[in-house]
Amino acid sequence: MIVLLLALLAACSGDPDDTAPVADPFAASMVSFTPGEGAGYGADVLPDVVLGTPVGAGDRAGSTDVVSLGCDGEIVLTLGVPLVDRDGPDLLVFENPFVGWTEPGVVAASADGTTWQEWACDAEDSESGYPGCAGTHPVWSAPGNGVDPTDPSTAGGDPFDLADLGLTEAAYVRITDAGVSPCAAPTGGFDLDALAVVGDEDR
């Protein structure tokens, strides 16, 4: 009886060993992966390769901590914390572009995983850097380098605002390779590194 009472007291005391882990602002799970032609790189380490923090390599090299979607390939992910519309960007998408090499992707969000809203991506306008697409900006944040992966002003990657879709919140993110040639092997089309919910004092 004494042992049982002690156990109950410990459970109610808020012992840190018994607390649930704190959710992080990155992709939490992979719902589906539909590879296109040329996909394959990184698929053997799914879903872990697209979960957690980005592994940026800056503007002179592309990270290899990615999965290649292939031509018109698609991946759907959930996030570790709610994606809610606030002032400015709400989501960062990290690919592995570098100077002179870009593989754009189309990003969509959904509250239920069934009804999707896509951010406009002009995959025909290479001269302007594929406006609205993901995979256009180098990634600066990497584990251990001190760059906050949830800060759009320093992390790199491509920012997206739910307000542009008329959404107030979302639980799912879908990325589809934009099919810009060449997207077959060995390049593999859009290469996803990570997702991050933009941080602020309210998150």
C-alpha cells in the first residue's frame, strides 16, 4: 500500500522523467510518398531523412540529407506543431539548391489531408527564379551551426504564408516536383531536406 501511494504521489508531482516529450516544429511523420521517374535517392532512409532539422550546405553546395521525388513525384507530411496563420510566413520548405542549380516544387497545405490548397508556383519563369515555388533559395541552417531553422530571415529555404491560401491553419503539407527538365536520374527532381513551422513568441 505504501509503495502504491508513493507511485501515485510521484505521478502527480510533475516529475520531469514522466513528462511527455515536447513537440518540435519540423515534419513529424510521412503520410505518403509517390516517387516519379528518377526518384530513389534517399528513399531507403525514409521517413527519417525528411523529419527533423534541415541540414543546409549554403549557396555553393547541395545537402545530401534529402529524398529525391523524381519527375512529378509527391510527398505528404504532417507537422510536429500546429501550422497556424500569423503575420508573415508560417512555413519554411528546405530543398538543396545552390548557385546555378534549382529544382522547383509546388507546395500545398491541407487541414484534413483531403482538401488541398496550392501556393502558386510559376515553374515556367526560370529567369525570375521560379516565383512561388519551393527549392529556389539555399539553406543556411544546419545542426550545430547556430542558425535558427524557424527564422525565415536567417534559415534560408523558401517561406510560405497560409494567408495567401485563405487558410487559418493546416495539419498536412504536400510537395510535388514541378517537372522542370531535367528531373530524371541522376538529379531526381525536387530534393526535400526538411520542413519547419516559423517560430515566434506565441509558438
